[in-house]
Amino acid sequence: MFLMKSTPVILGLFLISMYSFSQHNCQFKEYTAVYNTYPYSDANPIPLFGKIYPYFRYDGYTTLPEKKSWKIVELENDFLKIKIFPEIGGKIWSVIDKRSGKEMFYGNEVVKFRDISLRGPWTSGGIEFNYGVIGHSPSCSFPVDYLVRNNKDGSVSCVVGTLDLLTRTYWSVEINLPKDKGWFTTKSLWHNRTGSPQPYYNWVNTAITAKNDLKLIYPGTYNIGHDGMLISYWPVDSIQKKNISLWRENNFKSNEYKSYHVVGRSGSYFGAYWESDNFGWLHYADREERLGKKMFSWALSDVGKIWEELLTDQNGQYIELQSGRLFNQNMVSSSLTPFKQILFQPYQTDVWTEYWFPFEEMKEVKNVTLTGAIDVEKNRNYYDISIYPLQAGEDTLTVYNNDGQIIKKEHVKLGVRQLFSLNITVSDNEELTRIFYGNRLLWQNEDNRLNRPVKTVDDFDWDTGYGKYLRGRDLMGFRLYDRAEPYIKESLELNQNHIPSLVELARLYSHQMKYDSAFSVAQKALSIDTYDAAANYEYGCAAFRLKKYFDALDGFEVASLSESYRSAAYTKISEIYLVRKDLVQSLEYAQKSLVNNQNNIQGLQLAYLSYSLTGESKKAGETGKRILELDPLNHFVRFENYLKRGDTQALAEFKDGIRNEMPEQTYLELGTWYFQLNLPDRSLKILEQSPETPVVCYWKSFLNDALHAEDEKTVNLQKALEGKLSFQFPFREESKEILEWAIKEQPHWIPRYLLALLYRSRNRNNEAYNLMSSVREEVDFAPFHAFFAQLETDLATKEGYLKKAVSLAPAEWRYISDLTRYYLANNEHIKALETITPFYKKYSNSYLMGFLYIRALIKNRHYESAEKILSDLVVLPAEGNSDGHRLYRQTKLMLAAEALLEDDIPKAQRKIEEARHYPRNLGVGKPNDEDIDFRLEDWLDALIAQKIKKPDEQDEYLKKVAFSKKSDNSMHYLLEVLAFYRLGEKQHANDMMRKWSSVQNDPRVKDWGNTFYHTHKDKEYAFDYKAIVEIIKSIASAEFIRLF
């Protein structure tokens, strides 16, 4: 039974769904519940390119909660009660262990959105699913598709999922609660429905309560960072001399969060245990399915404490335990280590299952299987064995010693979550080696440390053709195509016949929709090796786009010789035959595509179509059933069912299954797929059910034209002009043809603008600029001019576009921000201040505009005004954004420097002392004093002590500067050098200065630093206003920039 819709009725604070089913001891229900919610708002209408396009960000957050009803799916059996929020990314919000009454994870009692995810909004707690490019993924705080059902085995399931627009891959998770087991499972399906490789990123983030007695259960020997570099050994950090598997022991480097990817042992489990509660939970999965095991914790100082306040009201601090498909959540620099980026291959479907369960009364865990968790502890002459069963069973428990002899064998009955304990006496030198329950190995006493390298070779040359190829390949895998292109082309400059680089260049040209170029480059690769599988595949893809069908078949047929490309090549061949209406051949190759890729949803859908179009409805139905067993949310099958039945109920079943944030994208994705397969009638029928947006209307008009429906074509062209254009960000390559057609049909700026966005998203900036420049009519749409300004290189013209956007939307802060930033970037500081001041005085609720206003004030030396704004500003920061405190510190020290210049010593002292503070309203917590760089403040205090003739106090401050042990990369290091010199360590200071100079890459910085040092080292009073101002400026000169 699939439930797609519910009708709520009021019951106190809860709206309980009329649909509530139970079978034995397992049941589910849908209802709505009211939560205190701190909502997000203020979507950005200006297109942002890079990792985020075609999504858009939200920048509005609040300290004021409101009552909001959220839809909840609840699964329950005798052991667990699970709450799922399908309107917040399908997140598992809470899991209650009914036996102990404890929350397994971190069930936040408020919904408190803060600026942390790719698109901004994110809220802490529960289990979050991330697929695609990066976590926290685009869907993590938004509605997803879902259904709830009873299963034949008596279990209940909630399936959540959605289309990821960044990669055009589809993911779903079946959250299953069995009737008679101690676990619940999350079964993931992730399908690359495109014919191109896509980024490969999947991590499941589980929040748990952070308390001082929390112990992490992670098998491993060391941990690595996001950059792939070795951080420390595990569990004891050899540098800090701390057992970092104990959360409380991570109280070092108080200005940094902790992020550990634990590796080095063969283990299929991880988890957590709270000693005072005698309670914990464990995660189990086949190791090859979840290689990654990560821990994230905010800093154990006020730096982290402030995020507790930002993300919850009363639930306290949390940490995250995360499981991933790869060893680490790799960033770009990880490519320089063994932990590189891999790709999600065309039509690849990955399916895996994760098990989650609570446990009690076991302080240690030595292994986990589906029988249960086991602990084996050796004492003097006996072993204590504890088994925490996850399912009931009756079988023989067999224990072996180090001679391979059975020393214990007995029939044992295990009950779900009923601890089984056994004590076995051993003789001297006798050890236990293996324990079986029936035929399942529960534990073995073997060293499972791994020899996998965590460091790369020292002599690898990244400047070779191969090195540059690897850099380009991995950047392609991160969707950083603009950064990948130079590396790939440099690789080919060093070796013009390097086939892997030619293949990557062909892929890059295909991404840019330059199919002729892709075809030519792939052709060159084949002239070197006619059997190269990747080159043949890219050759076939480009030929297919160019409608060179025989060349496409040729490429795919040869690519199919390689097992790694066989399924994808057969899928493409099936598509070609379907396009050409050879349904028998299309079916044959669809079936071939499933031989070594049985879960290839694309291949199954092609087989369904072939059966359906040839009238074999029974086989089509059987194939559709198979698709739904694999992908219960599949929209294709439900749409085809509607086409077959043609009744309103079938249509409702199809439409009710589309519950995600952007339903029009679901319709467009399926509609473009039908169009690619030369099925324009099906494409049009599905788009006729879509919410009408300008892009959808252009597609419908194009299809009307293809199907000779002139009246409908005209109507839809007009609707495209009348529809809401905000947040219309075309990204599909299939839309290029449609928008080019629309430009010919309709002399209007809108299709030009939309096609320009598509070109810009594919790094074809010149074509985008030319399209925008071809617009002759007056455009009253502010994002048009903001986008044009992004493309424009002429400064005066750029300024004109920015001013036009401001004039069209004077109350929209982003356009004022863009114009202000333009002036600041071009050193027109007075104009910048004149631009932002009247706006900020009228609209002062945005801390982002507050930051920019403060920067404009600082540039104009209005430090007291900046100080006043900082005192009133309330910052709800993005993760990692410490600009509030840096601007505060810079402002205070600028005022101190001015006071020193005017010999106002009391004011200077006061401002220096204030600079050491961390005001709560600015959104940055204070690290421990030993982790704060106070060299600049201490240097100024030393100057004051000298001025007021307190030499002992002066020396104390100089020693603080000299022995600070802080970064030697900042300009503050120059003060450290001077401090040593003035303390009499002149030779040491000169050596430090030479070392500093030798590592400077910017000659201007090097010259300035040397001049500063040599000018001030022998000065009796080393206060130089201009010089110290330059150092103070460096505090907030670099503005926070998002990684995406």
C-alpha cells in the first residue's frame, strides 16, 4: 500500500492523520505537530554560479521563534519510535529507545535554522542524508518526496528522496522498522540517470548529545582531514597526549572545530556510549558500502558554545558521527594526497543498507554483526564474554582457543536486546581466538590493522603532464570546470597525445555544450588507440548529441568491450534505437545493460518503454513492478500508469507523489528525458501537468510546434512572458535547443536572458555576454542587470548596470551591496559610503549589510561610527564567518592607534582592552586565552608602558609578543621579531627576519616588512602611526568567502 496523501484532524496541539495502520507490533502514522521554529527567509534572486547553480540561497535568519506545524511520519515497534520530517530533507528527527526511554541521537526540541548548508538553512539534530556534491546538501532543509507503507514481512517503511539538480542524480532512502529486531535500517538507492560521470559524494550525518562522559567507538589507528592529510593517531593523539575518542579530551586548540575521519582498521561498525547512562548506540554496514567513519565536534570552548546557542534552545551541545561512501569528505587539496576524487559513472546505481540500534550494559564493543554486539575481556585466567543480541535466535555458541581447539560449545537461546553473558576459564598461555554463533563468526582475536598508505610519495611531480591531468580530472569531479580546464590543457601542452587528458577535454567540451569540439577531441584520442573505452564512450556521446547515429553506435559498441563501460554503452545504444523507433533492438540493449548492472533504473525504464510501445503490456507491468521494488518513489512508472489508465485517480497518484520543494524540476526532468528519446507527445503530456514557469512554457511551446499545435504554441509563448521570472535558472543542456528556438520565434529579451544564464553556467561567458548585449529593449527586471554586471568588464558600463538594478529594486539589499562592493573594489571609498549609508539607516536588519557598512566606514576612517554600528549589530553567522569579531577588533585598535597619535593614553588603553573582548552579539565565541593571537594588543600595550615610563611592564608585554608561538605567516610576526630585538636578542631577531623574507612570495610584502623592521628596530620609541595602521588593516582585510 502506498500512501501519498493524508487528511488531518485537530487533536490538541497535534493534527493526527486519519491514516494510521498497525500490523502485529509495528505501526506508522502521519500527523502534524507544532514546534517552536526559527524560520529562514530572503531568497537570493541573483544567479550564483559555481557549486550552487541552479539552486539559490536564503540569507534571512531570526532570533524570534514562531509556532509552525511540521508534517511528521512516525514509525513504531516494541523497541523504537522514529520521527521523520519529510519537509526538512527527510531527516530522521528523533529515535526514542522505548526500553530505556532515552533518545538515541539528538532530538532537537526546536527547529532553529541557521546559515550552515550549501543553500544556507540548516538545523541540528537527528540523521541527515547528503548526496551529490557536498554536505549539507541542497535538499537538507527543504521538502522531499516521500511515501509510507506496510510491508509483507510486518515491518513498516518511510521512503524519502528527491532529484539532485547539481548532478541530475536521484537518491532515495527507505527507513525501515522491522517488527521483531533490535535495529532500524536506512537503505539508500542512488542512481546516476545521466550519461555523464558525476561527482561522488555521500555522507550520512548523525547528531548525538555531547556530554563529558561520551566515548566514541571507532575502530581505527589514525585520522585524516578533509585535505587528506594525516592529523594524528587514533584513539590517542600523540601530539596532544590525549585520548581523543573521549569527547572531553578534545579540549585543545579551542579556536578550531574537530573533524576526524578515522581509518586504519578493518571494521564495519562505529558508535557512541555514555558511561553515566550505561547506554549507547551502534551503526553497522558492510565495510565496502560505508568506508568513511567521521566525527565532527564544535570547539570545546566558547567558540563552540555559541553554536549551541545558535542551533538549539535547551537541548545542549551535540556532535556528529558520520558514515560515508569514501574515506574522507575530500576537499580540492585532498587530490594532492592518496585520497582523491572519484566519479559516479554513467547509469551507475548504488544500493546499500545501514543498521542502527541502541545497546546497554556493555562499556566496550569488540565487534558487531547482525547477530549483535560482542565484548570479549580477558582477565587473569578467564574471559568475560557479553553478547547484546539484535535478533532472536537459537543456535550453538562455539569458542576456540589459540590451538584451534573447541573449549566451549553450548546451545544458546538469544532474545532481542537481552544481554547474554558467559565466563570462560583458561589455562596459562591459553587465549581465545574465535567465537561462532552457528555459522556466523562473532569475534576473532586477530590484528586487523591495515597497511593502506595515508601519505603520498615524496617525489611525485605535479608539474608533469600526468600530474596536471590528475589535478584537472579531480576538479572536474568537484564540478569546478572553470578551474579544471587550464590543468587539462596544460597537460596536453606537455603531451599532446595523452589519451586520458584528451578524454577529459572531450568531457569538458560536452559539458560546455560544444559537441563538435568534443567529437573532434575524442576522435583524436581514437586515432591513437582505437579501443580506448573512455575515448569511445565520449566519442559516442558527442556523436549522439550531433545526431550522427552511426558514429554514436560505433563508439558505444567499441566501448562495450570494456566491462567498466559496458552497461553505460548498452544503455546509450538502447536510447539510440528507441530514438530511431527500432524497438526490438532498443529492448535487446536495455536488457543487455542490466546484465552487470541489474539496478540500472535507466535501462529498466527503457525496457518498460519498449514493451509498452510494442503493446506487451504484461511485460511492461512486470518491469514497472521491478522498478518500484527498487525505487518506490519512481515517477516514471506512475506517469506511464496514468498514460495507460487515463483516469483522474491515476493522475492524482502520479501528481501526489511529487512533494518536493521544486516540483516543476521533477516534471522537466522526465519531460526532457522523453524528448531526448524522440517521444515529444509524452514529453508534452507530462509538462502539461507541471506548474507553469517560463522555462516550462517555452518547452511546451516548442513541443506544440513539433506536434503542429499552432494555437497552443502561441498561448504558451505568451505565458512564458507572463510567468514569474525570479529564480528561473536554466541548467539542462537539453534546454539550449528550446531557448534558441524561442529566440527565433519571439523577439523578446526573456529567452535571451535565460539562454545567457545557461551559457554562463557552462562557462561560456562570451556567448552569454553577447546574448545579453543583443537585448535592445528596456528591461525592468533587476536580476537581469545584476547578472549583466557580472559579465561586464568595462568598469563604467558595469557601474551603469549595477545602478540600474538598484533603481529597479531600491528596497533589495543585494543590489546596494553589489554597487557598494564595486566602489570599494575600485577604491572609490566615498562613493561606497554614500551608496550604503542611506540604505542601511532605513534597512538595518541585515548583518551582512551591517558588515559591508562597517567596511565602508573603516575605509573612510569613520571608526567611531563603525564602533557604534558594531555595538548594535546582531549577527547570526554563517559557519566559519568570524568577520564580526575581526571588524570589531580592527575598529577598536584603529581607535587605539588614533588615541596614541593624540597622546590620549587612557583612551588608547581602554580601546586596546576592549579589542581583547568577544562581544556575544557579533556571533563569534571566545577561544581560550592561550589560543588567541594578542601580539598586536600586547605590542601596543608595550608602547604605552614605555610612554608612561614603566619599563618592567613594557618588558612583560614584549615577552608576551616574542614568545607567543602564534602563526609566522601574518604581519603580526614582524612585531614578534621586533620584540626579540628590543629584548636584546638582536641576532635571533635578525635570523628570524631573514627567514621570514626568504619565504615571502609577494615582493611588495617582503619590501614593506624589511623596511618596517629596519626602520623601527633601533628607534627609541617605535610607535609609527602609518605603519601600525597597515598592520591593523590586515586583521579584517580578507573577507569571509564561501567555499561554494
